[in-house]
Amino acid sequence: MSDTKERIVTATAELFRRQGYNGTPLKQVTVAASAPFGSLYHFFPGGKEELGEVVVRSSGQAYLELFELIADAAQDMGTAVTDFFDGAADVLEQTGYLDACPIGTVALEVASTNDRLRQATADVFAGWIDAVRGRFESAGARPERARELATALVAGVEGGFMLSRAAQRAEPLRTTGRLLRELVEAELRLASSAPRRVGAASH
């Protein structure tokens, strides 16, 4: 990705975090990116919709990589869950409750008005759920429960962002993280104590 294109994507992601898709005019994007207005259509001939899709998908990948880093650094998955939610809460507090998740912000706006962007946000959320499910399974959770917990984590962080921004306090995010940690740890204890089935291959 060229330097100018990367600046445009980064600037757009930051603006989406704060003011959403509909509230972000392209002129503001180019000013924030210190890029000529014409360069936006050079890199994104489909205009704002194409740029929006690129931002949603690249931001989704960046958040997924952040979760993976947090999970790798944590001593266990329960700790990883609270570290992730506490980190999100810290960002909100440090930015005056301005910087939320751009994917969730866009998803709320476009779910019934722009199918291309709706699908992009749905793909990102599905990818997050699948990655988190894999982490929970690797830690010992039962497959069906791992997916349920992963879905709850993604729903919890997006809902937590919304409630925390509205209330101007980070308690919703921190509380959700703490309760999800309890659910994850309870599942891992239950799964580890469940009797294991002996398959025919072991005979």
C-alpha cells in the first residue's frame, strides 16, 4: 500500500471511530490525511463506499491482530478476556469517549441502507468470532460452547463501546469483560472435569 493510500485509510478509520460513516465527508478525509482530493479517487475509484469497505476490513484485521497479541501475552484465556476489555475501556477514557470501534459504528449506520458495507461488517464480526472460538477451543472449551462464548465476547465489546460512550464512563466495558471472564473460566473448569470419551481408534 502506498504511503498516501495508507494515510487515507488510517485517517478515515480514525474519523469513522469518532463520527461514523455518514458523518465523515471525503473532503475531511483528505485534509486529515494531508492528501490531494483527487488522490482519493485515484486509489478508490468507487468513492466513499469503496473506501469505507477497505477501512472496515483493514480495521477488522487490525483489531483481530490486537486480540491475538493480548491473548498471546496473557497467562490464560480468562486474563486475556479482561485484558482485552480493560484495554478498550482505557482507550475510551484516554480519548474522552471519542474513539470507539469503527466497525460497530459503521454497522449500526448501514445495516439497512448499504448492503456492501453491511456485508463487510458482517464478515469482520464473523472472522472475529471464529478466531476467538479457536482460542477458546485451544484452551479446552467444548466446541459448541466456545462459539457461544466467542459470540458473547464480540457482542459484549461492541455493546460495551456503545453503552460506555453514551454514559461517558467505562464501567459497561469493564463489567462485561469481568463477567465474560467468569463464564470462560467456568467453561474451562467444566470442560476439564468432564469425562473423556474413548474412541474406537484408541482400542
